[in-house]
Amino acid sequence: MNSQPLGIFDSGVGGLTVVKAVRDLLPHESIVYLGDTARLPYGSKSPETIRQFAEEDVRFLISRGVKAIVVACNTASAHALSALQANHNLPIIGVIEPGVDAALADPACQRVGIIATRGTIRSHAYQHALALRRPDLLILEQPAPLLAPLIEENWLDHPATIAALQTYLQPLLDRGMDTLLLACTHYPLLVPTLQKLLGPDIRLVDSATTCAQHLQTHLASLDLLAPAENTPTFDLFLTDLSEQFELLAARFLNSPPLQAKRVELS
């Protein structure tokens, strides 16, 4: 069973930043990735619809023989993770708890800023998880709807992206933010730009890296890590194919263009 693949899904290709982090940290693991590109974005859907879509995503991955699943979608993690864990008898983790754990790992953390899509901010999932563990924490939230489209245009350090970041971040900086939680799987691609804008005094926590670290710990505790002699494979499935999504996938993975396969969910 240890050589079976990991399953990772997102509403689009943003979750491929999690795939990259997992491949960097766990190079022997095989991965099956599902991007529900025909029905994105999940953030604009009702919680009931998100749970239905996430359940269909998980069933597809289970049909591919995965040993564990990562919900690499903040919206699905917020609205569907507990139901998925109750419905299925295999390890399923989301991106929210690892990000919260990493943000609070530094005892000097007092004022946490959160940037995310509107749907993730509206879910209050990060705010609730942070407040449960640290009632004294000042939590500063900022929806940043322009960032994902700008990232998909590859405008990572474009003046428009920098202007958007400055606009979104200034209210958080004005209130003394000391930690910035990047609560969208697109946002790790902005880390170099954010480091230049914010300087060394503000700690950045990205959901892709923290999720990969949490996954490694979880798999090790269950004795499910792939053996070192395993030859890893990577399968990319999308519910809608387009040249744009294949180019985005290559950019998010920082690797040559991939051949995606189209799949229908039901």
C-alpha cells in the first residue's frame, strides 16, 4: 500500500503548488491530481454544492487507488473536509489546519493577516481555527480577489500586481501585522514579490509548503510513506481541457508542459 499514489484535488490548477511542494519534500511519492476546471471556482458556489463537488472529486481519486487525499482547495477544506473524513475510511487532510499550525508555531506571533479569495474569507474557517487556539490573537482578514487572475496571467511582479498587493496589504500593515497567512494555493507564486514588499520583519506562511510538511508527518505516523526504491509517477486529470490550463499547470509545477487527461465526474 505504501507505493500507492497520493490523491490531490482542487477546483482548478492552483493546487499544483501543493503538488510541487509535496514532490520537493517527498520525491518518492506517486501523485494523482484532479483539477475540477469545468466547475471552477468553488468559492462562488453554495456550501452544499461545494460538498457535493468535493465528494465527487474524492470518489474519483479513490477509484484511482490512492492511499491518502489532500484537499488542496481552501474553499473545499472549509466547507467539505469534515464530511469527507466522515464518509471515507482513508486519510484526508486539508490546507487550513496546517497553515494555522505554522502561523502559530512562532510564539512571537500576535497579529495575523489573512489574504484569500472572498469565498475563503467568508467561510471564516481560518479565523475560527486561529481564534480557537489563540483567543488573544488579533486576526486581520483581507479578501484579495484580483490576485489569482493576475497570477494566472503570470504577472507575478507586474506593476498591476504590485499595486493590488499594496492596496490589499496596507490596511493589515496599518494595524501592525507581524505574520501574513497566504490562504490561497495560487499565492505561493507571489512569495518573492511579497518578500520584497514586506521585508524581513513580517513572516510569510504559505498553505502549499505547510500542507506538504503536515502530509509528511501524517503519512509517517501511519507508516504510509513510499519506499525509497519507489519510482514515482504523476497523473494530471482535468474536468475541462484547454491549452491555457496545461500552460498554467506547467508554470505552477515549474516543469515542462504536461499532457493532461480529461475526466467526467458524476
